[in-house]
Amino acid sequence: MIAFSWSGVFDALGWLVIVLALGVAGYRTLSRSEDPARQVFFWIIIAAMILLIRWMIAARIGGPWLPLFILIPALPIGLLLAPSIGRFMVKPVTDAWTGGDDVAELKPFYFVAEGHRRQSQFPEAIAEARKQLEKFPGDVTGYMLVAAIQAEDMRDLPAAAATVEELLALPDLPQQAAASALHAMADWQLQVGRDTEAARVALERIVGLFPDSQFAHAAQQRIARLGGVDEAREFRENAKFEVQSRLRKIGLEGGGLAAPAPPDADALAAEYVKQLEQYPTDTDTREKLAELYAERFGRIDMAAAQLEQLIAIPSETPKHVARWLNLLATLHVRCAKDGPAAEAALRRVIERFPKTAMAEIAAIRLNSLPFELKAGEQTQTKHLGAYEKNLGLKKPGG
């Protein structure tokens, strides 16, 4: 039976600590060394000398002269380790002055290409950008710079579209980069090519690539407004800049210019509803319809229903959701003088987005809600006294 010995346990632990320390130090040194073979040889010598010292201590060789014998291998070990230990101790101080010896991360530089672009040397700018892309394949900034030069400066939309397709074909391309590239392509189709249909195709690709995402939602918003782009462009192209007869007489007639008639609320609501039937995700139109229902028709319930549809959109950003809840509170105050309903809308912001700037703003507004209600009552009283108190007393033609 083998007798248990605490000295044997401590001896084994001592060897284990030595082996682990040598292993960790050797691995760290080898991983950072420019000459691994030399470092391996270096650590073999150190390990041999440490093992020799450990054996001498265990065997008690030399009796009272043991410390002197240990110095023989210890001195070379000290000489070998001194440079590394010195660098380790003074490195924090030297790095504070010199900025350290870490190699800067390599990245593409497009300042040469941008310089050529500013000098209208567009082929040279593209060539320089392509050189950087050869060194750093897959750099989104480089591809978009080339496409921008082709579309905005050279007016070559097919070439820009081909460059965007190169970018979209890259493996592991982030969704945001792909969506941004297609949005840029849609912008170029509208601004340079005056081609709304081509812009629509680019935006529909985002919806197809990333369905049910915030990128698809943003693209759908732009698609819903492309009809307005067509109308605006047609108006600009067909407008005749003529001075109207009533403008020529400014200052000559006492009446001056007549105020423009307010748009018919029924016709405007019908226009908004028609737009939403075709593009149900058009948040801008739905928001306008909600305000129209509340302010022109006095139907806060219908306005709230439209805003609730916007608030329920799953891919919408918190910023927009908080804005619609604030708008709901505003309509309750301004059009219905309903303090509890406005307070409930603001509390929804705090509950839905806790510990955010949006929640802090909502909390501040909650405290000032009584003042909003009071100010709204004063404004309404003044508004009625201005011209509506005699409403219905004058007969047509009187």
C-alpha cells in the first residue's frame, strides 16, 4: 500500500504550475513572434534550465552550496528573460507616449478617386476606386462610389445599375447595404433618368428581397408616393410662367389678392381613401386622413382608428410609433378636449418605450397636459369670437 504524503502532493502541484506557466508564456510569445523557430529554441533552453533547477532543489545536491549551484543555470535564464520582462514592465509607459506598436487596421482609401472626381476626371476616378476594390474586395463604399460617379457625373445609368448588381451579388452582404444601394438606384432613376417605373422596380426588389422587414416597409412608403413624383414632374415640365392679370394689379386695387379657398374636405378625404385603397401601407397619407377626420369632420373616433392602424405596424420604428401616439394625444386635446384620452395615449409611449428619450418627453408632456387643455379652451374662445359668432345670421346675398 502506497503511503500518502503531503510533500508529494505539493511537489506534483509545483510541477503542474511550472508546466502551465511555461505553456501559457510560450503560446503567447509564439503567437506574436515574427520568428517562431527561434522562439521555440529559446523556450526549450529555458524549460531545460528550469527543470534542472527544480531537480537540484528536490535532490538537495550540493548541501549548503546548493544556492551557488542553482545560480549557474539561473543566470542564463535571467539573461534570456530580461528583455521580455523589461518590455512587459515599461510597455504601458512607452505606449502612453508613442501610441503603442499595434499595427493599424488596413482599410481602403478613396481620396485619390475623389480628387479625380472633383476635377471631372471620371474614368480615372473609377479606375482608382477599382484599384482599391481589388485590394479590398467586397467594400460597399467603393462600389457605391463607382456607381455614383457613373450615375451622377457620367449620366450612365446602365453602368451604374451594373455596378449595383455587382454589389448585390457579393456573399454575406448586409441587408442594410443592399437596401441602401437599391434606394440610391431608385433616386438615380428619378433624378437622372426621369423614369418612375424603373425606380419602382428598384424599390420593389427591396420588398422582394426582405419581405416583412423595416427595409420593405420603407420601400413601400416610397412606392406609394411615386405617383406624386410623376405629377410634380409633369407640372414642372408643362407649367407656363405667365404673370396673371390679378398679379399685375397688385397695389392698384384696394381689395388686393383674394385668399385661396380652403380645399373641400369631402374631396380631400375621398382622395386619401382612394390612395390608401391602392397603397394600404402609405403611412403619410393615413396620418393626413386621421388629422382630416379629427380637425375637419370632428370625428376623433375615426381619426384614432387610422392612427391605431399606424401604431400596429410591426416593422415600424419606435420613433414613428411614439410620434403617432403623441399625435393621438394632440388630437384628443385639440379636437375633443379629452384630457383622460390624451393622458392614456402618452402613458402608452412610456409603457412601450421605457427608459428612452421618447418616454422622458412623454412624461414631461403629461405634467403639462392641463396647461395644453386650458390653452386650447382659450384659443377656441378667441377663434369663435372672431368670425363664427355671427355664422348663420347673414342670409345668402345679404
